[in-house]
Amino acid sequence: MRSRTKPSALLKIWPRWKAPKYCTQPLKWSWARSSSRKLAGPPHPRSREGENSHSPVSKQLVWQAYKRVKANRGAAGVDGESLEVFDKGLKGNLYKIWNRMASGSYFPPPVRRVEIPENNGGTRPLGIPTVGDRIAQTVVKMLLEPLVEPHFHKDSYGYRPGSSALDAVGTARMRCWRADWVIDLDIKGFFDNLGVWIRL
């Protein structure tokens, strides 16, 4: 029988989850785990046999994530499967995503790389995940976003719900009345040269 590490042993090895530098406070992994279970809600009294009621990934959550991905459209990933093809086997495809995520056995497939031309004549690499992986990513986003969102800095506007570039421009315009100087900077190829563990 394959042995599994108990959660208590994992907490001893990794007692605190280190939040990114742009977060104002570190998060306790135990708190995040319990909060994610609250988001999932109690198990349905008529849940089918074999359904993992202790996992925060519910079938309803996967269905909501699918509807978001479908609304955003998007191109096919490395497997060449479009949303139309995915919908033909929708029930089985969604069940496979839920089953693997709920059991902790989900592994993302490779990402299709596309070169996007830029104004300076160069190109910028863009990764296009498969339809199924986009759904899995949306599930994770829906679980983690309510937990980490309160810890972001108030001046962080990128990729946050209810915030946009127009909000950042409005704040900058208001502050221009208080100061007569501006710092404008950009890091060339920032995400291309930053280690993945530093980003996490």
C-alpha cells in the first residue's frame, strides 16, 4: 500500500505559506485550507457514491468555471481541441476534470506557444492552455481569489476583480494635484527573466 504524508506532517515541514511581496500579510496555510472548505459548502445529502466531500473542488464549481471559460471563448491549446469539440463530450470532460482535481491527481498538459508581434518589431511569447486546463485554472482562481484578494495592496490594479487600468489612471490623476513629479519605469522582459519560484 502506498503511504501518504499526513497533513500535520506537511504543516511541520512547511508551517507557513509565504505570500508574494505585493501582499501586505502572510497567510497561514491551515487558515486558507479551512476557508476554502467553507467556500465549497457542506456536502450534498444526495451526493453520489465516491464523491470526495472533503475537497473544496465541487462539481458545481467546475460547472461554473466551464461557463466562464465558454463565455471568454479562446483558441485551442496544444491538443487542438476547440470549445466546440470539448462540448461534444462535455459531461465526461467535466467529470474527468473534477475527479482529478478533487482527488489531487490533476496534472496540467503542455501549453501551446504562440509568438505575438510587438510594435518594436520583436515578438512576445504567449501561452495558450487547453480548454480543460483553462477550466481547471478558473476553478483554482475561484477558490483562491476570495482568500488572497483582501491582502493585496490598495494600489494594485492588475488582474483584480473590480479594478482596471482606468482606476489606476484616476488615482494617478488625483495624486498629480499633490505632487509635481512622476516616476515612470518598466522592466524589459520582466516575466521572461524572473524565476518561477520567485513569482510564486
